[in-house]
Amino acid sequence: MTVLGTRLDPRAEEYRGRRAAMLADLDALAAEHAKALAGGGEKYVTRHRSRGKLLARERIELLLDPDAPFLELSPLAAWGTEYPVGAALVTGIGVVEGTECLITASDPTVRGGASNAWTLKKALRANEIALANRLPVINLVESGGADLQAQKEVFIPGGALFRDLTRLSAAGIPTIAVVFGNSTAGGAYIPGMSDHVVMVSDRAKVFLAGPPLVKVATGEDADDESLGGAAMHARTSGLADYFALDEPDALRTARRIVRRLNWTKLGPAPATPDAAAPRFEEDELLGLVPGDLKTPFDPREVLARVVDDSDFDEFKAEYGPSLATGWARVHGYPVGVLANARGVLFSAESQKAAQFIQLANQRDVPLVFLHNTTGYMVGRDYEQGGIIKHGAMMINAVSNSKVPHISILMGASYGAGHYGMCGRAFEPRFLFSWPSARAAVMGPKQLAGVLTLVSRQSAAAAGRPFDEEGAEAIRAMVEQQVEAESVPAFLSGRLYDDGVIDPRDTRTVLGLCLSAVHGAEVRGSRGYGVYRM
């Protein structure tokens, strides 16, 4: 039998404590998400509505098919920076006329939708996802272009937005721009470089330079409408392909464009469309992760509540037990799973992972990585046993694997273990975190301890006394800093993941991601770099 059982006791005091801690983390996370939902605040939302305009998420809701899910991406972008949470842009994946699309929507209630460095990073990540997964792109535009106060961080790298639009089109991936208001200066090139353009009458304004700048530059007097209005672009310049009467009409037109794409996926459909749900309650995922991440937990308890019918066919179960590997299905899609079971990765786990990744590529099966690792094992015996070359073997396999990868950070994701388990630098198609996750070069206490030891040795080598009191103060400060910089909100704010999710939503999020990655061909690597044996 490959159906998983469970040893979890929801009535146990330990479980209840873990659940309470997770719920507290989720409440704190909800408060941060609320900041993104609030946009520029009540004053600017009210002013926007008074002009008869829809908010960014309302536009998305009208664009999507009725009751279709929307997987929002990077909602905490810019968290912990001087800029508003959400970075004045909403991005995500949703279904329009039966077609999964990558959707972006400017939030004009935040500084007129102007782009700062984090807006740019968020938009570029969205384009990256669209290109990798072959998703048509719909940009809902109302932005004054670059935030001039942040131009030094936006102007040079901002050209990548225009580059991406042309590359998407060249790859045969449709791009659609729906312009609701200003799309000026560099922003004018978003409709200019899109395959299909819809503009809203009396609202859309698309020009390289507005009337004041034209007056200064050329001495010419021009009004908004004759310079860049929707009617002019529909009837004179030809930039607008569709002239919409109002916002709902523009969104209906965008839906019509998508319907006429006759878009089909290149990847296979789910093997079992009516997949059996897991045999255990997803709600129980709340009480799995210990408060102390050095304490391991069994990832099979997660899989029992995520994969179809709780069916997990484990590979090499008796070898390298700190890493669980095996085959399963999620919403009918076959997957290979690599899940940290005891935190530390040894040589056996590394070699097992490399073989398993090769098998998944041979079979063209996507891989799911469930992180809870403190990294590769250290020490004289392990170094002599070849931990470096075996860890490198695993990283080589991950690096050169061509099947889609999806990573979920559940607990610790430290050191090179983060790399071996397909961290952000290894370009997983999607990477999400649980509120319990932590990612850093090592744990806060370990990092502070290393720095203290180095300082002590340096003092001894110099023949000077070691300041114990000062070292303790520095140690506490470093621990606090590393802890603050390894929490999910901090990492998500810098777009090191695609969002922090409720553990109970893990199966749903994986299903949406797997559906998206099958928009492109799913084909594994047939060759690897040199393995140091």
C-alpha cells in the first residue's frame, strides 16, 4: 500500500500549541495583506471612485470568468521598505474565457500608479512567470510611469519591461494592454509594444510627453485629448485597436480578445481530472511545524493532507532517510516530491536526490520541493566522506533539471540546503512560503555564534583581551537582525518568494501552479554536467 497514514493527534497539547502559534502568524500576515488591499488609503480610494473608476482588484474581478480563482503573486512586495506594501501593482494568474492568463493591474490610488523599484521587480517577475509557463499576458494600465523621485532605481533597469513585452510576443505569447487612464512617458510603450490594445473613451491618455512638457520642449500648445486621447489613438494614430465606451466595456473587449486567441496548452492534461481528495483534513496542517525549527517534523504528514488520495509512492525509503522522495499526484497532475524529513542533508540524501531528479526528468514529471533543512552536514567525518562533492551532485541535478519545479518553504531553509532544494536562485517556476518558514545563510544563533568565535580567535591572535560583555551585546544584535531578515514577510517583500500562503491552501496553490506550468511543454533534461564521483 502506498496510501499514507497519520500519527498526528490534534488533541495533543503540543499540537494545540503549534496550531495557536501558526494562527497568530496568519493573523499578523493578514494585517500586512490588508495594507496592500487598502491601496493608497481611504482619501485616494474615495477620490478614485468619485471619478467613476474601478479599483485594480475590481477590474481584475470583472475580467475573470465568474467564480474563477485568482492566484495573487507577490502581494507583500516592498514590505519593510519606504514604499507602500504591494508596490502599487497587483499581479497574478486567473482564468479568462477558459484560458489561464498572467494579469497585472496598476493601482492608481498609490501615487497615481507610478512605478518604484519594487513595482518594477514585481512586474518583471510576472513577465518571467508568463514566459516560462506560456501564459497570455493582460496588463490593466493606469500609471503615470516612473516615480520621478525614484528614477535612479527605475530608469536603467526599467527598459526590461519593454524588452519582455517584445520577447513574449516573439515567443508567440499574446500580450494585451487595457488602458484605463494615464499611460505616459515610458508607460506609453506598454500599449505601444503589446499585441492588442484597448483604450477607454475620455479616460485613456497615452503620450510620450504631456501638454506641459510639449510646451516646454517645442512651444506647441496641445490638449490631452488631441495629444494622446483614446479617440485620437483609435481614429488617427492607430495605436488603439479597440475603442471602449467605459471600463466594463473595455474588460468585455479584453475577454473577447482572449476568446479569439483559440489558446491551447502544450503540456498534458491531468491524468485523473476527478482526483480523489486527501484522506486527512487540510486544517490539521496548522499544527505541524514546531516553534523551534531545529526540531524535525515528518513531511509525510503534510503530503497526507496535500496529495491526491493521500497516495505517496516513496522512492528509496530506507536510504538517506533525512530526505523523503517519491511519486504522487496533485489535482490529477503527476509530481515527484523531495521533502526534508530531519533537517540535515547527508551524502546519502544528496545522492538519492540526484538520482530521483534524473528519474523525474527521464519521465517528464514536474518536481515539488518541500523545504525544512538546516543545510548539508558538516564535520571532519562528513568532509572526508565527500559531503561537498555529494552536495554538489544534488545541486548539479537541480540546476540542470528541465522539468518545472515548484518550491514550498515550510520551515527552515538554510545555507546550501536552500540551493539544493531549489531556492529562488535556481529558478523554480513558483516558490511560496508558509508563515513558519525561515531562510538565511544559517540560523540566527549559529550565525551569531560563528561571529563571536571568530572575534574571540582574532583577539587571541592579536594578544588582546576579549570583551565578553561587548561580544554578548553584538551577539544579541546579530541574532535579532538575522531573525528579522529571515522571516517570510521580509523575504516576500524583496520578492524572494511569490507569496506567503496559509498552509491550508497548499494543495490549492500547488494545483493552480501545476495547471499553469502545463501551459508550456513539460519536458525533462536529457543531459547533465559532469558529476564529481
